Amino acid sequence: MEAIGKSLKEALKSAQCEDRLTVGVYESAKIMNDDPDSVSLCVLATDEEWECEIALQIHFTLIQSFCFDNDISIVRVNDMQRLAEIVGDKTGQLEDAHCCLITNPADGSWEDAALEKLHLFCEESHSLNDWVPEITLLER
């Protein structure tokens, strides 16, 4: 499980460097609505502070359904602050790191080993009826 957490971090950092990372529930929903075929991976994040937030849970349910309908790999992490540290600015602060999307590059000419591991992890999880597998993000 540690390896898949490392793969997620690598995929997020790579996508961020290549300007293929979208952060935020509303920003992600806009990308998925406008061009669902461009989305490669969706990451949903919550923690104890947000677990009972009904509006966020409704958004998550809709995003998950959309991902299933459009064959988009999706994972969940249980530490939104850690995710914000990975995808945020230098201070690690983001107002809404509940949802992150990794999109495909425009030219389609790339191979990302970390992202491929994540896709395989999602496929294996689906075969075990774990439709939104959870990944633990390790500390630095």
C-alpha cells in the first residue's frame, strides 16, 4: 500500500509540473463536464473535519457516478491537508483540495509509470468490489 501512495504523489507532482492538474470540486466538475475524455484520474479527499459535510458528500457522490459512467479511474484519500501539501503552493495551503483531476496531455504522447500503476490499482480494486479505493498519503 505504501508503493501506491508513493505512485499517487508522483502522478500528482508530474501532472502539476506539466499543467495537467485541476484542484477544486467546482473546477474539476467543469473540466469533467466540458471534456470528460481528457480526464485520466480523479482524487477525492476528505478528513474528519469534513466527513459530515452533507453538501460535500453529495458532490462526491455525483463525481463518483460521473467517473464510473465515463470510465475515469477514481481514488479517495483520507488526509486532505496532506493532499493540499502535495498539490498546493509552497505553503501547502489550498482552500479546496477535496477533488483533484489529472488530465491527459493534449498531444497524447506520454507514458506515466506512476499513473499506470494507479490505473492498475483501480482495476484490481474494482475486481474486489472496492469501487472507490482509498490510498494513504505518506508524510514527506
